[in-house]
Amino acid sequence: MASTITKMTMSTAVTTATPPRTVCLFDYGRRPGSRQAWGGAEDARLNPWSAGKTVPIDVRMLRYLLGMPSLSVECFVALLLVGSALLAAWFLVRFQGVGPRTLVGALVASAAAWILVSALPSFVDGVSAAGLPDERLVIAFGLTLPVYTFFFLAAGWFLKNLLGLMQGLR
């Protein structure tokens, strides 16, 4: 079956008929460097959804996949911090009765959050040394997001108790 590809230039559109070519971007079930054949029980055991099959993708889609805008590390960290602050704000609003009831308790929670934030590089080194397959995801969403969420949550508890103390002085 032939498909139609339209190439847009500055002045005209050129239409050509070419058969679609496919490449496999996602090879489920096969580990890099293994000598096993595709298909069979081993591939089905590693990924039961693929059963040894590959997911073909049209070559024409490669330009969309490869040309997708990338996200810089700085922007990702900023968005991660905003997300953790929003999670902490949601937690403060949703569970108003949870948290320290005194200013001293809020200071202890803030000190614990500060210790966790300052120990975060050591935790990252430990996860990196463990050799997990997707260590970047574990570091971003398993370490950084919860630690900074607790950091913002402790800051919210501190402010809540401080404002409660100020209201008591009136």
C-alpha cells in the first residue's frame, strides 16, 4: 500500500507516493547485548504484553519524535520544585488537622526537612552506586520530589503555627 507524503516548501507543496517504511524504536523484552532470539518464552516472560513482538513506527514519525522540544535540566528542576510546593499546599489544605500543633514541633519538622535536603546529595550518590536501571527517575521522583514536598510542608506548618501564635497575641 502506498501512502502520500506532502513536502511543504516555501512556494509549493510537492506530493509523492512512497511506501511506508517502519523501524523499531521499542524492542520490548530483549536486553542489550543478549544473544537470545526474538520471540519465544523468554521474551514473553520478560514482557507479557509484547510476547516477543516489536512495536513498529513509521519512519516519517521519526522527525516528530526526534524533533520534539527538549526540557533543560534547570527548567525540569524548577518545575519539580513548583510541583512539590503545590503538593505540599494541597496537603496543607486537604489535611488541616495533620501536623505539629506547636511552634516547637513545627521547628523540629523544619529542622528535619533541612537535614533531609542537605543529605539529598548523599542519597543521590547511594542510588547512583546501586546501579538501578532508571536511576534518573528514581532520583527525581523517588528522592527529590518527596524530600522537597516535605520541606515545603514543614515550612507551611511553621507558618501556620507562627500565624496562630500571632493571632493569640491579639
